[in-house]
Amino acid sequence: MSYSRYLVDIVQLFKVQLMGWPTEIPFVNPSQLGTIDRVRRIADGLRNGQIYWVQLQPDEVADVDAEVQRRRNSGTLSKPRKPHNDAGKKRRRNDS
């Protein structure tokens, strides 16, 4: 999952949001959480339904779009990576 571009790559694109994430645990890649207790707490929350996905309402989608635009204008939103220059091209395979 895209943690650094979560707002654009997940929330804005799919119009869903992750709810119930503990406030004392930073929203980062699980490999960066530091302790196994934090990772277990997130995993347990996802398993038992304390952390869950919700579909955004149209007014919430408009709020997210406005927030993304505001961040783009201020320069705080990280830019997407440039695609490979051979993206979409067929590649030769070695038949062995």
C-alpha cells in the first residue's frame, strides 16, 4: 500500500478511507513502526474489525479533492514517480 501518497493513491482514487487507526501509532509502512507490539496491534485491529475501510460520501470526496489541490498548490504533496521509459513496450523473452 502507498503510505506516503495515501491521500492521492488510495483515498482520492478509490474513494475509501481507513478508519480506526490508533492515534498513538503513526500512519506509516508497518516495517517502520518500530516495535512488534505496534505491528501486532494494527494486525489485530484489522482482523477484529476495529480498523476498517469505509466508502466516502460525495461531500467527503469533494473535501478530499480540495485537500489534495491545496497540498499540490503548497508543494507539500510528494510528486508521483516518473514511469520507466520502456513502460508499455513488449519485451523479448529468451525461449530456453
